[in-house]
Amino acid sequence: MKTTFTQILTKRYYLLFFFSLLLQSSFAQQQITITGTVTGSTGEPIPFANVLIKNTQKGAATDLDGKFSITANSNEILVFSSQGYKTTEIAINNRTSVNVSLAEDAMKLEEIVVVGYGSQQKKDLTGAVSLVKADEIQKRQVTTVADGLQGLVTGVKVRGGGRPGQEANVEIRGLKNLQNTNPLYVIDGLITSANRDFNPNDIESIQVLKDASAAAIYGSRAANGVIIITTKKGKKGPLQVEVSAKSSFTVMPRYDLVGTEEFAKYNNMAYDNAGFTRQNLNMAVDTDWQDAVFKTGMIQDYNASVSGGSENSSFFMSGNYFGNEGTVIGTDFDRISFRVNSSGTKGIFSIGENLAISNSKTDEMSGNPIIDVYRMTPTIPLYDASNPGGYGYGKQGVADTFGTNPLALADFSNTTNENFRIRGNIWSELKFVPWLKYRFNFGYETSFDSYKYMRKKGSWTLNQPQDPSQTDQNKGRSETMLFENTLTFKKEFGKHDLTVLVGQTYQKDNYNQIYGTKRNLPMNSGTGQYYEVLNQGDSPVVGGFINEAALASYLGRIEYNYDNRYLLNAVIRRDGSSKFSDGNKWGNFPSISAGWRISNESFFKSAFIKDLKVRASYGELGSGNIREYESKSFVNNFGQIVLGNDQNLYPSAAQVKLSNSQLRWEKLKQTNIGLDLGVLNNDLRLTADYFIARTEDVLFGFPILLTTGNDGGNPISNAATVENKGFELELAYSKKINEFSFNASVNFTKVNNKLVSLGNGQNESIIGNTMTRSGSPVGMWYVLETDGLFQNQQEIDNYKNENGQVIMPNAVPGDIRFKDNNGDGQITNADKAIVGSPWPEFEIGLNAGAEYKGFDFSMNWIASNGATVYNGFRSVVDRFDDNSNYRTGIQPWTPENPNTDFPRITKGSTLNSRGDSDRFLESGDFIRLKYIGFGYNLPESVLKNSGISRARLTLSAQNILTITKYKGLDPEFSNTGDNRIFERGVDNGSFPNLQTYSFGVEFSF
């Protein structure tokens, strides 16, 4: 018994001894406290990053400075993660200090994406949605958000220019209608615009909704795509102050134009060949009109923000000044903007607001000096005291020209536009239970527009009538109110994740304007300036109008996720618009999309492929792309009529605008098939989409004869059907190796558009030099075809049709030979043919960047291939039937110089100067270095005693290298005229993109 008891005690002793060793060992390992800092790839601290002991639930979070402290075993592994960054594992290996730099996740699969009235994780998207990093926009020197998108997103085409205050044209996935291509902008839930009075520095994130399923929640306004912008919010922690200053200078590209000596040579030759008396050219003058009109521009961009927050509230405030002194005389743009975003939570109740105030002022460009600098000849002086106003603009027999002196026009004709805008929203939420939330959103936007045109006494062109001084002014105000109520149910049931959204919205728009005109304004003798107020002068004209519209909507969405493998998204929206007649006000816009994450299937086993998802969607979107009262007749009630034996005058009224009470919604039907692929631990990502978009009942006003009595614009009808098919591809790679990281991405877009039918019994429409024909792309080039030059009279005589008729009997050697396509023996408009397309075959964007310690580098290239464009510059300077300047390097045909493709020059004939021929069509292909930038973050050791937590210097350039054969100023031009849809490829004095060189300073504390 004693022996047994002793054995038991002995065993217990051994057990106690064994456990004590374990405890001692465990205790010794638990005593290791590891501290360190978690930073991003550029050295900025990452607050609230997760630090977890691998295979345990034990962890910590970094503070606002990215610092952490955690106790762990010396042989364990720490896992560092944060939203938007790649997860990194580091073995402790008995160390007590561990610092880690997290690389950004190129695709951010766990990132929250705003999709309209809600959000989703990017990995769960089933529609075509692209994300744009805010800093990609903000590092460029841009006036609007759209300017910075070029080359960053597949399927998004941006065309802008360098005129101060100019707004870019955005086209998502091709042409979907015949009037307007710009997408819908949603800023913090407010349906608005991101135009030149919006500060891009306030942006936190940008989402581009490209297909119908992604955009369907916005129904009738989403046919051209949706760009959702979320502005910055405050974060938990102490007060954060960020300040940035950027200065840029801009350079205008130049034409290659001749000086006086070479001009006189060719001008005399043109007059001699026509048998005209030469002009008495002033050879003592050699004016470089480009030097006089173009100058180096300057841009200043100053931004400051203050933010902070606590557990239950946050705030963000910012102020910005943006000033752009243009590269053309008399042009500038100024913007001052302020923003306040705040939110707070108390129990189940949350409330917040986003408020922005801005004032912008633009001194608009007078006339078009981009054209006038080559319309004016070098033999005309800038100033001429003998002319009214004292400016030179030519004289008959000395310098005959229809050109305009841009300096005189800028002096005597001045236009300014000023806009004061307030926009924002107030929202509140009630979270009844964790899975049920009600949200109310009230959005409000109002702007006060002020337009002023001042015409002073003086002339700027030859034979101009001496008009009196005049001022035209108008004051307008727009107001938009938005009411939204949504209820969101979100809950997980095991492997099932379900989100249901239902809502109702109502939006009311109002715009009213008053205007007035006065002539013969008096002048202040003391200052020499005109009195520009409307209580001066005579011949008053006044007027005004009011436009109102309303839109009511009901919406619903279901999001379903089963086991992170099967994804389903269904949306329905019903919109009713006051713009349509009672029987056609309402439209229904449904969509459905699905996704299959194959990589999460049990049968899928691949160490190489990290993520694989296929997507498919179909949706219908609408567009009420018409003005407020298009479905109603317009009546002029200011008429008078003489009646009766006494011929008395009576008031009368007459309908002056035809109406169409049957107008109905445009309807876009779009199918999208997509693939998302991630390999090499998601370092390499591929996204591909194929889509077919068909817009039926396109709203458009085709021209009709005024003899119909219509005098109020072309009446709108549901006239056409447009179809787009396209393919998008994006390939992105990122990698971090020790302190060096780099990323690169390439995006490819191919879109083919086709006008399926014109409607209204029409098969084709000719506008300018373009033909829009059923079954073909919109705006194809429709011109005469050239076939070389006649070298001698025998060639002219032998150029006959099948019947032996000489086709061009009035031609002389050196003239252009045109093709007689219809064989009738003469050159007429009937010989025109479709010879090319203004649409590119494909477009490419290339983005790359690298970081090493505190240094970083990034660049963006864009390319376009396959478009044919019309060079308006050459259509003027390469013709000699009127007087403009000429292009350098031309070799006109002469008997001594027959081996050339440039025709003989002559003043008297338009044969060689016809603008409706293929002579002035050129390749619009180009490759452009859109942006290149360098940055340096000052090290902490330099800043530690300054109170500044972050300081950064940047140096960048834009549009500094373009590879192209195009002979105009800029192959990336934007045609923003009334017929830009049909004549999109016409470069007729478009303001070019400018070379821009910028230096910036950023710091925070």
C-alpha cells in the first residue's frame, strides 16, 4: 500500500515537474513583447491595421501613427493586414521589434465599392464596375474630374482641351444616342455634375458603372453610364491638417507657318496663275501672329483640409483655390471652393451632411484665335492707327483677308461667365436591428449664374460695320431638390448572404433666367471705361423664362451570395418624368446579373490561380434626353393681324414649333459577359468584358424645312436605333521586393458602333462632310475622292467616261483629278463616296509606377489607332483661292516641279481648294505620354523636430511627347460643336491639350 502511494506521489512529482517546465517555457515565450510600425509602400503610417498571431485569435491594431505592441511566442508568426493592402506574414524569430511595409493590393478584392444606394465588396461584383484611385486624378493638373480619367479606365473615352475652364467630353462604351454622351455623376448620393466648379482634391474614391446591370439602379438617367464620386470623410483620431500647393506653367503647341518673304512668293504665284493683279504687299511687316496671341500660361492650385473624429462622430473641411491664366490672350479661369462633411452616431441613429460651396469665373475666349492666327497673314501689322480702334486687320488690294485680329477681338469683345453654386445633402439612418436599416437622404443644389457680354466700339476684321457699344447680360438660377427613402435588409444565414434594398426617390428641377441688352453705352471720361450696368445706354431689350421638370422613381435590388461561390444581383427601377406626355411618362428598367467564383469550388485546386470569377448580365436603361417641353407645342402670342374694313390691328397667336405628344423613353438594352482572374497570389490581375448595347427609340431632331412653319428647332422624335459592340481588357501587375515596389497595367478598348436604322422613313443623313447611313457607323466621311494630279493637257483630254465625255474639261496641268464615281462625265456631289471612319479601331492606356524608399515614379501613356480625322487647319492654309497664311515646307506643282502631290496654287479657282474632298483627311493615330511624375517623401528623421508628420515634393509633366503623323495641333482634339456626334472627327480650331509642367509641395501634421 505504501509502495503504491509512493509510486503515485512519484508520478505526480514527475507530472508536476513536466508541467512546470511547460509553464516555464510558455511563460518565458509569452514575456516577449513585440513593437513596431506598419507603413504603406510610400512610408505613410497605416492606422488601424490588424496585427494577428497566425492560427490564433490573438491580435492588436495599430494606432494613428501605425505603431503596435503585441505579446507573442518568440517562434510564432505575425500576420499584418489592412483594407486595400496585401496581407504580409513575418516570423518573430526572437525579435522584439518588427517594422513592416504593406504593398497596396492592385485589385483590392476586399475593398468596399459604392454601387448606388449601397455598397459591395469588389470581389462580389457581378457587373462591369471600374475603380479609379483618387490620387491618380489628383496628381495630375486638371480642371475637372473627367480630365484625369483618360487612359485609366477601359471603355472610357475622354476628350478635353487646354482652354481655361474647358470641360471634357466623356464617353463610356461608345455612342449610345445622337445627342449627348456625358455620363451621370453622383457625388455623395446627390445627382449632380462634376464640372469645373467641383474640386477634384476632395475625392476619396471614384467608381465607374459601365454596364446596364451596374447602372440600372439609376434607371432612366444611366444610359450613358454612371460615375460615382465619394468625397473625403474624417477618421477617428486627433486633428489632421493637410496642405498642398501646386504651380504649373502651360505651353501652347504651334503651327508651322511661313513668314513674309515666303508668303509673298506663294501669294504672288497664286495671283499670277489666276491672271490677277498682285496685291501691294507690305514687305516691311513680318508679323508672327502666334507670338502675339499665344503665351505661356500659369496654373495655381492650393488646397488645405482639416479632419478628425471620435468613436461616434467625424468631420472633414477643405478649401481650394484654382487659378488658370490661359495660353491665349484674354482667357482665364478662377475657382474658389469650400467643403464640409460631417457625421455622427447615437445608438441606432446616425446623421450626416456633405456640403460644398464654390464660385467660379471664366473669361471666355473671344472668337477662335486658334484659327485666326493662320487666317491672318504676316504682312498685316498688329496695330494700324488708320483703322477704327487702332488694330491692323488688312486692307483691300494690300492684304485681303476674312481673318480676325485676335488682339482686337479680345479688346473689343469680352465675355465672362460666373457661377456660384451650393450643393450637398443631409442624410439620416435608423438601424433598427443589425440587419435592417432605413435611410433618408435630402439633396439640394442651387446655382446662381451670371453672364456678361461687352462689345466696345472698334473693328477687328476687314469691311466690318461700325456697330455701337453694347452689353448683353443675363442672370439665371437653377435649383434641384432630391428626396430619397431607402430600406436595406442585410443578413447572413449560414452560407447564404442576402441583401434587399427598396426605395423611393423624387427629384424636382427648376431653372429661371432674366436677360437684358443695352446699346450706345456712355463712357467714363476719367477712366476711359464704359459703364456696363443696364441702367445706362439705350435700345433696351428684356426677357426671361422658366423651365421646370420632375422625376419620380421606385427602385429595388436583391443581392444574393451563396458560400462566396454563386452571386446573383437583380434590380428594377420605375421612373416617371414630366418631360413626356401623360401616356408615356413611366418607364420600367430591369436588370439581372450573376457571377460564379470558380476558384472557391472544392474541385478547383490551383496554386497558380488565386481568383477566378465569370460574370454575365443583362439590363435595360432609359434616357429622357430631351428638354423640358419637347412634347408640347410652342405658340407665339406676340403676333398682330390686320382685319376688317377699317383694317384694325388685332393681337394674334400662331404655333411656331411642331410638337410630338408620342415621345417616349429611349431604351438601352445591354448584355455583358466578363471574366476576373488573379494569379501569382493576385499580383497579376486580368479583367475582360464583352458587351452588346442596343439603344432603341433614340430621341433626336432631324432637320426639317422651315416652309413647314416650324421655327422652334427641329422637332424631337423617337427616330433611330443605335448599336455598340465592344471588348475591354485590363491587365495589372504589382510586386514588392524588400523596399522596392512597382506596378504596371495596360487597358485595351475596342468599340464598334452602328446606326441600325434612322426611322422617320429615312435611310441616311448628310451633315457637313459626313454620312450617317443605316447599317453603318455614325458620321462616316462622305467626300470626293482625289486621284493624283494632271501632269499635262493630254491627261486632261484623256480623262473620259465610258461614253467618251471629258470629265474635267476646265482643268489645267497641276490641278487635282477627282474620281467620277457615278460615271456621268462630270464631278458633282453625286460622286461623293464613304472613304473612312472617324471612330478608332481600338484605344490603349498604359500605366506604370515604381517606389523605392522615399522616391516614387509614375507615368501614363494613351494611344488611339484607326480613326480618320479632318484637318481643318490644312483645309485653310493649303488652299490659295482666298488670303490666309500658308504652311511651311509645301512644294506646289509647277512645270519645273511636277513630282509632287501638292496641286498648283491659284487665286481664281476653287477646284484645288475644295473642302469636301479626301485631300484634308488624315490618320488620327497617336501615341502620347499623357503624364509622367516624380515624387519624394522626406524621411521622418528630417521631419521629427518640425511638427510635420509628412512632407512630399512632386515634379510632373503632361502631354510632353506625342507620336503622330497628324499635321494639326493635337490629334487628341475634342469637337464640341452642335453636331459633334456626326462631325466628331472634324478638327476646326479645337483648343489643343497643352504641355504642362508642374511642381508641388504637400505636407500634413
